[in-house]
Amino acid sequence: MKTVYIIIAFCAGLFLGHLLFPTGKTIKPPIAEAVQQTKDKLNKIDSAMFEGKVQFLQQNDSLKRKLEVANSLLSIHKSLLFSERNKVDQLTGRITASASTQRDSTLADSLCTEINSLNAKTDSLINVFECRDSVMQSMVAIRDSQIEVCDRSYREVKDLLLEQSMREQQLTENLNVALKQLKRKRVQNKVLAAGMLFLSGITTTLYIKSRQ
């Protein structure tokens, strides 16, 4: 009878040791903060993108308003200039026609030369301003294109991060399911091991009794 108790105690010790000191390594579940970190990154990108776009649009609108004012003033002054030129041309034509002597004719020709020179200088200034206006218009167009490119790039990055976040979420859920199944199997294995130990103890006891 003592032999039976010894075998049962031995089996119970093995079973308790198997429960208290498992040989398999415990697999920790994945960090659930990974998906939240991705969402936080998206929120930061949203905030930075919104602030940058607002500032960009404000600068672009300010530049457009300045260009509109400059174009309006340039158009007004060109109209005034051409109107005054017509008056000067009519006046110089009268002076030339009324020149009665050689000296008057020379003075009229000199006056016409000076007027033509002044007209050439003003035309040059007008061309400079129009070139600057054209450059500024190009800058506005480039800024508009940059905004479109930034928006498109931002949407692509955001979609990529969202896809990555969804994949991480799916992988996390799948791994959690696998971990639960693994824990369930480990419990089943422990129960089966205990049953095997118990049956081994009974079989050993019966064998010893049969030999006595």
C-alpha cells in the first residue's frame, strides 16, 4: 500500500512541477500601442499639413492681390501716358508746321528728338514692369501647382499610413487569436499530461501488485 502512495505522490509532484514550471516560453501579445502610434502620426501630419497649407494660401492670396493692384495701376498709367503722348504729338506737329525760320525748324526737330528719347525711356520702364508682372504671375502659377502637388503627395502618404495602420490592426487581431488558441492548447496539453501521469501511476501500481 505504501508503494501506491509513493507512486501517487510522485505523479502529483510531476504534475505540480509541470504546472508551476512550464518548459515553454510565454509569448507576450503584441503591443497594442503600435496602431495608436500610427494614428497619432496621421494626426500630426494632418495638423502640420493644415497649418502649412493655410500659411501657403495666405501668402499666395496676398501676392495675387498685390499683382491685381499693380496691374490695375499699370493699366491706368499706360492709358494716361498714351493720352498725353497724343497731346504732345499734336502739339509738336503744330510747332513743326508753324516753324517759319530755319532756327525754329531746328528747335522743333530738337524738341521732337527729346520727346522721342523720353518716349523710348518710358517704353523701356513699361517693359520692365510688364516683365516683372509676368514673372510674378509665373510665381503665382508655380505656387498653385506646388499646392496641388503637396495635396496629392499628402493624400498618398495618408492613404499609405492608413493602409499600414489597418494591416497592423489586422495582424494584431490575428496574433491575439493565435495566442488564445496557443494558451488553450497548452492547458489541454497540461490536462492530458496529468491524465497520462495518473494512468501511468495506476498501471505501475497494478504491475507491482501483480508481481507480488
